Amino acid sequence: MTNDDKIKNIVKQHFCVEVLGNKTRLQEDLLADSLGIMELVMELEDVFDISIPENDIRDGKFTTVGELIIYINERTQEKKIGIGKK
């Protein structure tokens, strides 16, 4: 299973949906509130052993599932090459 698939599965389970696309918006389409997004972020941090700064969440670094996938893949790549914290 790829990281993309893992991320999509986590989002599906977290928001109780069966179908997602890369353009699915977290707040508008999945009705995610700030608490829901924070809980999702904490789960992603645990699963991928990364740290996601609160500033990135507040600054809207990811508003769609596709942006979230790109963001997580970048963070895991940074961790592999020793750039990221944790």
C-alpha cells in the first residue's frame, strides 16, 4: 500500500466517507472543523512518524486531500533525508 493509499484510508475512516478524490476539500466537502482536522493531523503524525507544525495547519498548507497527500509525502521524504524534526 502506498503512502497515498494510507492517507486516503485514514481520511476516509476519520470522516466516515467511502469515496474521496484528490480535489475533495477537507472543510467544505468533508465538513471538517478545526478539532476534526487536529485529530486527523495527530493520527497522520503517529502513522507516518512525522511532526506537522501548527503553523502549517493554520496557514492552510493543505485544504484538499491531494494537497494533504503532497504535504505528507514531502514531510516523510524530509525525514528520510534528515531534514525534518522527529
